[in-house]
Amino acid sequence: MFGLGMPELVVIMGITFLIFGGKKLPELGAGLGKGLKAFKTGLRDVDEHGKPTLEEGEPGRKEVNVVKN
């Protein structure tokens, strides 16, 4: 994993815990997970359709269509 061993990962996790604290780490993890999921979904949409697409249920979709037309 990027040339990092277990001791290096433990040190990185310890520093991260000290900086952000125990209460903030789950929020950061959840935000990172949601961001990665959205990124992967966007890449998949571009690969399948050849251009970025927006789902109908996304906020702002109606406004974007109005501006385009």
C-alpha cells in the first residue's frame, strides 16, 4: 500500500486522531466515503455515456435545464 508499513500507518492514524479528535473522525470518514462514491459514479457515467450526466432527482437540475434552453 504505497510502500507504507504498519508502523507508518499507526503513526499517521495517531497524528490524525490528535489533530481532529475522536468525535470528528467518523464525520470525516463519512464525508470522504461520500465524496469517493460521487467521484466513482461520475466517472462511470462519463464512461458509459461519453459525457457527464445528471440524474433528474438532483438539486438544481430544473434550473440547469432552464438556463440551457
